[in-house]
Amino acid sequence: MVDHSELQVPGYEIPPEMQGQVVITTLDRIYNWGRRSSLWPMMFGLACCAIEMIAVQAPRFDLARFGMEVMRPSPRQSDVMIVAGTVTKKMVPAVVRLYNQMPEPKYVVAMGACASSGGPFKAGYNVVAGIDKFIPVDVYIPGCPPTPEALIYGMMKLQEKIDKQSIRQVRWYQKGPDSVQIPVPILGPDLIDPRRAEELKRIAAAQAQTQEG
Amino acid sequence: MATVTAPALDLAARFPQAVRPDTRPGYSGWIVEKDHLLEVATALRDEFGYDLLSSVTGVDYYPDTMEVVYHAYKTTGGPGIVFKVQVPRQDPIEVPSVTPIWAGAEFQEREAWDLLGIRFVGHPDLRRILTWEGFAGHPLRKDWKEPFYEEEAKPYKSRWPDGKFFYAEEKNPFKDNLKFPPDFNPEDWTPDKADALLYASLARYLKSDDELKTDRVIINLGPQHPSTHGVFRAVAVLDGETVVALKPVVGYLHRNHEKIGERNTFLQNMPFTDRLDYFNSMSNNWAYALAVEKLMGIQVPERAEYLRVIMAELSRIQNHLILIGMLLNDLGAYFTPSLYAFEERELILDIFEAASGSRMMCNYHRFGGVVRDIPPEALQKLKGLVYDRLPRKVDEFDRLLTENEILVSRLKGVGKLSAEDAIRYSITGPVLRACGVPYDVRRAEPYGIYDRFDFDVAVRYNGDVYDWYLIRLDEIRQSLRILDQAIRQMPEGPVMSTKPQYQVRVPPGEAYGRIEAPKGELGFYVVSNGKPNPWRYHVRAPSFVNITALEKMCVGNKIADFVVILGAIDIVLGELDR
């Protein structure tokens, strides 16, 4: 948490007539303070965890206390993608496309066992064993589904992560492309990750050889 | 309660050439010759009154036979009939489609084609449904192995008794949950293959036959769309704003319950049923427990029966409240009504948590009872809810919403479905009852102890979305009546008839357990071969079967009404895609 009294005492002598009227702080801190206090999640639910995500928005847990109640249906307007539920092979192209459509700065929270690792469904033929195989994840929240308290704690961890970022190093102010674009997986006989196309081809060829031999 | 029993139906006498009784030990019903299937099915519907086809599924009796299993019921109530078609297990496996007789078989037959590779001859639109076009193989066949295949059945030798830990990825050549045909080359693959057949099936609607030269457009809703209640996708052909054709595309949450379920032991499947309809884990548990208890032939103690009823009715109440809240969301009353609904839901979840230890994934039922008794404090809370708070809140919902002008004008006359169509499409649950068919499994074929309670089967007659909404309020009130009686009558006593055990002994045979889940008829078809794992574990999910009629409901309405209709059918993707 940002200590607000600290915000007003930057270590400079402030003339008495200005005290209480100006705030002096570092750019990083005010920038991060703004971002962390209005994290807009994408309205995006995949499975069971999405229900707990809605419960967190609901009266008892009230995520609005953290400035996160504005669920945006469009990825273009959202800051954080809560991957709430099992990611299937059929769905993962859409998830990656949504991630690509989000503007920087963007964060990903893997909510629940399925999004983190495949969870109870990992053995399934249509299940992606963790969304981190495709998009970078900032916070993992364990649980099946995580309780609302756990989700709130995970979001607070994300706030802590934001607090530690510096405007000088963040990737969206560096030279080069604005945003990380991840190649969208393709549905073939199984899920094809374009980044691994060469490797898949090589292993499939090796398999064919061992079958012949 | 005395029930009139109809004389047992002797199909073999009616069709001596085509039907013979299924005499395998533990099995029941009839085996129909493939060539006479349509004839027998027509007679069953028209002569014998089995108008509601509940479930169609396949079983792979590797290595010889492939079997298609049909469960049909009468909407006037009473026990159902099960009949099967056996075909040799050699491609092409072909069975006539029963869609001309029961339109509700359409998606279930597509599922059987997708997962088992049974080709239904005469099916109007036989495409893959849960996986995608181009997927290699039919996953529920016994000789099809998933990429993370380790052994046929749990407990795996690597984990028990010694427990040697390894990552599933290590044993897979692709180091991931992947499996490609040998010599597969990703560069030769055309990426649009998955949707080509879908758009081809819509092409005939694109030509407009009126004199004005207007274009019809195809629009895609989902799989990520704020109003589709999850990862549901629909592709609609529009004439202006009016829906001309609409195809649901599902499978975006296909989590392979059935394949995983065949590897699991019987008891290990219980927590997986929680994750089907994740609003109503208590009801799902019950349906599965019912099916396995039928196979095992065990009884449930009195107190456990009452606890089951209490939990199931509570989950019905919270399901319907959420549905109403979310329906208003879809209408544009953004969030406020659903906040009201979630407030009540939390109070009900408190009781679930106190009894089972978990808010959502309760895993509460066991074969022969429930896992633990309800604590006295939770019972006290429950009484407060049932006798005081919930009746007031239902009235409040009623007062705030029912007469609301916007709600009425958006819902009245939308999505209209006749009783005949609803039955033809195998629709069950509140939607069927709102079309004027008083069919409720709790009355039609009482399970548990529902024959002891005094309640009305809620029924409405217009079959539009407004009635679908009203019937939810009616059902909440009826559930409160049942809860009132259940709490008063509940005796003291044990909650398990057997001693808690990790491994249950299930004799060979088949069983179909079905309950009136909040969304419709939820059935589990379980086949055991005497081993610790089910040979076949099939879920007849109400959401999945109910959306068979989605196109019928939407055609002629505006595209904005599609969202409302979909919301009011009450689908949940965990159960729809399984």
C-alpha cells in the first residue's frame, strides 16, 4: 500500500504557506498510484472460477473498494485479464487474440488451478495445461476455485507488482513495438503453436521413422 | 401415494423380428435391429406415448461392438424405456438417425459422432460438436489414447502405493499436451479448416428471395462476448436485424469429463460432477450418486435423504435467483439486479460451506448418503432463511421486476415455443414447463423422497421468455414449500448407510440416474463391468440438450432478443460442453 502521509513528505523543505496545498512526489510513484488504483479487469470468464470472480464483484466482497469494479467487455479498454477457468485448446486461440488486443500496460492473472496448470482437468485431451504456455502471467492464484478472499489477495499482489515498476524500465515506453504480440495458435489435428512449428514437424517426422523402423 | 402402473410394455411381442430383450446381467431394456430402428422408434412415440427422448449416447464395447443407447420417457409421467442398437465396431459405423422422430436428438447424435465416431445416417447436419473439424480421432473410443495417457485406470501405479512423482510432460514426445499424427507438417495445414463446414452449412440462408436486392449478413457472437454466459459462440444469419438462421458452436469449455471419468474410480468422479453445472454442485452430486446407488443397490438413510432434498432445493433457489439477476443484466439493467441476487446467494453458500466445507464445489454426496451432517448453527441459519428472509426477498424481486414496463415489453412474445415443439426438441426443466407441459421429474418419476412432499409443479402456458422468467419465481416459491416441510420432518440419525470407503464395489451393469436439476433433467448413464472404474460415464446435461432448440426459438426474432433468449434458457458452459 502507498502510505499517503509519505506522499506528502518528499524530503524537501516545503514553505509553510504551501503546506497542505501541494503534493510533491516522484513521477513513478504518482504514475503507479494512478494505475494500481483503477485496474480495470476484462469481463472475461471461462469456467467455474468466473462465478467466484462475479461473487467478488458482488456486495459481500465488493472489489470496488480497490477500484477494480469496472469490468470492461472490450479488451481495448481493460488493464488486467483474469483468466478465470479452464483454458481449452479450442478456446486458447481466442484467449491469445484477446491478449494481443489489450493495450499496454497489461497484466494477466491466472485464477485457479486450471488456468495455472490445467488443474483437475490436466489429463484431458482438450485442455491446455496452464495459460502460461501461451501468454505471460503476472500472478497465479491457487484454488479450485479460489475463494473470493484469495482473488482479492491475488489482485493486491498485482498492485504490489505495479508499485515496483519504474517508468524508465517498463517495456511500453521503450523503443520498438508498443506491445507484445503473441502468434495465435491454430487448431489442427491438435493445437499448433506457430512458435513451435519447426519443432513439432521434427518430432512428428522422428515418430514416423520409429514407426517404420 | 398409489400410482397406477401401466402393463409392462412387451416390445418383443410387437416387433418379433426387430426387437429382443437385453439379457446381459445387470442390463435392462431392448435391443433393436439397426434396420428397424426408425420403425420401432416411431411406434414408441406414436403408439406407446414415449414422446420425450431424454438421452442418446454411445458405448464402445471394445473390441467387438459399438452400441447406441436411447432413453425415452412419457411427458405424462411414469418410468421410461431404454433401447439400444448394436453395430459391429468396424468403420464406417452407421446407425440411422432418429432426428426425424425426436428432433432433440440432433446435438446428442452429433456428440456421439464426434466422440465415438458413430455416423448417423439421415442426420441433417452431422458435424463435430465438442472438438473441432480436423481433430484427429474420436476420443471416447477405448483404443484412443490422450496425449497424457499413463494407464487405463486409476489409481496409477506411479502414484500408488509408492508415489513416484513426475511431470506428465516428460513422457510425451512433444513435451506438452499434444498428439500429432506421425509425419505431420504444420506448414501444410490450412488454418480455416475448422470453420469451413460451419459456414458451408449456413450458405443456403444467405440468398434472399425477396425482390429488393438486400444482403444477408453472417455475424458471430462469442466465444468471448459479455452476454453469452461463458464461452458460448453462436453464428447467426441476419436479414436486417431479424435472425434467419442461427447455429450454436459449443465445445469451448470441453474439459473431457467423460474420458477422465472412465479413468477415474467411481468415487473419484464425485468431485468432477461438481464442476459440471458449477452453480448447482449439490444437484449434480445427487444425480451421479443416484445412478451408482442404483447399480450397487444400496439404500440411503432417512436423514441423508432429507439433507439431499434440502441442499438440492437450496441450490435451485440460488440458481433461479442468479438467473433472474443475469437476465436483467442481459436486458441492460447492468449489474444492480444481479447484485441483489448475489447477496442472497452468498447466504445460501454459507450453509453449503458449513455443511460440506466448500462454497461452490461441495462434493457433498456419497454412495449411500452424504459425507457429513449439517452443523446445528447452519441449520438455525437455514431456518432463518427459509422461514423469513427468502420469502420476503422473492416477493421483493416480484414487486420490483414483474410489472416493470421495460421488462414486460422486452420479454413478452419473445422466443415463443409451442408445447409440441418443446417436447419434440427434448427440452426439459423450467423452459418446458413454461410452454405448458407440467413435466417435472420430481413428480413424473419421483426419486429420493420427493413423493412425500406436498408441492405444485409450476406451469405456465405462453412459452415466451416472460413466462420462462415467471416460472422461475414460481419454482422458488415451491422450493421454499418443500424446504419448509423437509426441515420440519427431518429425523435424527446417521447420514451414511455404508462405512466411508475409498473404493466401492459396483456390480456389472448399467444404470441411468436422473433428477430434476434447476436447469432441466440431469441424467448420468453409468456402465460398470465390475472393475473399480466405470466403463462408460455419460452426462446427459440439460443445458446441452436445451440449446438444440435455440435456433427454433431465435428465428424470426431480433438479434438483440437472442441474448435474452439464451440468458433465459439458463445455460451453464461447464455442463454444456463437459
